[in-house]
Amino acid sequence: MLVLVLVLGVLGLSGFAAWWVVGHPERIQAGLVWIAQRPAVDRARSRYPRQWRFLSRRFAPGEAAGLTLTVGVAAVLCLGVGFEQMLDSVLEKDGITMVDRPVLHFLATHRQPWSITAAHVITDIGSPVGVAVTGLGVGVVLAVLRRSWLPLLVIVLGGAGIALINTVVKRLVSRTRPPQLTAVLGEHGFSFPSGHTTGTTVVWLLSAWMLVHWVIGRRVGRVVVWTGALLMIAAVGATRIYLGVHFLSDVLAGWALGAAWAVTIALVTTVWEQASRMPARLRSSA
């Protein structure tokens, strides 16, 4: 369970950091003001006024194509680079893949009957059926609450899109699964990336995002939703390694690919919402 402990530790630190940032907006703003007042930044602003105005608009929360679009695109690019690094390591058989078999062997030698049973339950939640039930359940409930088909459309596009992407990548890479001697489950097909991991990442991230975006307004509720989603995503990925049906690099690539697609869907939805509200604002100001 070493991988799970490490992942949960990283997620815990990330959650604490997110909690602090959300709860201290005035300190964040003061820090940005302090940075903007530094002599080097002031010289750059004076020397490149046009570029500075462009950058300021990109990070202006009130701009429809500002902060949301910029941060979203940056996140997708970073996740894409991470996935590309995993893919290169798998194709070249170096980098992170050098620890794939040692990690697999370590976990295989530390399995317990109770932990295998728990891993089975968790990995079933991340199966195609489990992911479909979770996503459609959240989508239908939100569609009824908002009286809109948009939540259900988001889930369907997210789930169907990642299923297609995952299938194409698997066939292109054609990586064989770990040896059957170390596997607890009898899985078939190619190994890279982990389909359970990508599907769970997309559906649970989109479900959490829709809940906090449209329903939950309180800070505590948002933190609980995001924490639960991240824990499930981490747990499903960890069980795929623990049960011996995927390598560590398969799961890491699944997290990166799934998160990139989820952020893309959320970003497109947000921009579409902002664009659809724009005519109403223009009519009211006319």
C-alpha cells in the first residue's frame, strides 16, 4: 500500500493548500500586489506596456476569456506534458518505467486477504459499469435540479470521449500487461494507459466540478466533495497496481490523461456558459 500512502499524502497536502488559498483571498491579493510593485516587475511593465496589458486581461477574474481560460489552458498543457513524458518513457522503456516492475513486485509480496478484498471493491467502482452508474447518477440529479440537460451532456461527453481516447491510445501503444504470475485479476487487452484510472478520473472530477460549480456554495461542502473525489481517483488507480493488472506508469498516465480531458470539458462548458450569458448582459445595458 506504499503507493496509496504516497498518493494520499500528496493529495492531503494539495487539499490543505487549496483550503488555505480559498480561505485567504486577501492574502493572495496582497501578495500579488507586492509582486507587482517590485522594481523588476515595474520596469517590465514600463518597457512592455502592450504585453503587460494583455497579461493583465488574461488573469482578470471579471473577463470571460481571462482567468478561467488562461488557467484552464495552462492546466491542460501541463497535464498533456506529463502524459507525453509517460508515453515517451513507455515507448523508450526508460524513465519511470524502470521502477514499474520493482513497485509491482513489492506490492505483490505485501498483499493480505483483507486488502485484496478491499481492492476488489474499490476497483469495481472504477470499472466501466461503476463509472457509468456514478456519472449518470450525478448527471441526472443535477439535470433535474437545474432543469437543464447540460450536466448530463457534460458527463456523457466526458465519459464517451475518454473511452474513445483511451481505446485509441491503447491500440497505438500496444503495451502488454504485467505478468499473470503477479496479477490477482484476469484482465485482458493492452495495458497503457489504465482504462479504470482514466475513466474514474474524468467522471469523478467532472462530477465534483459540477456539484461545486452549480449546487454547493459553502466552503466546507466544496472541500468535502473535492476530497472525496480525489481520494476515490487515487484509490482506484492504486488498486490497479496493487492487484497486478497495471504498471505504475499506466496509472500515472491515466491520471494525467483523464485530468486533462476533464479540465478540457469543464473549460469548454464554462466558456460556453459565459458566452451564452453575454447577449443578456448586452441587452440589459442597452
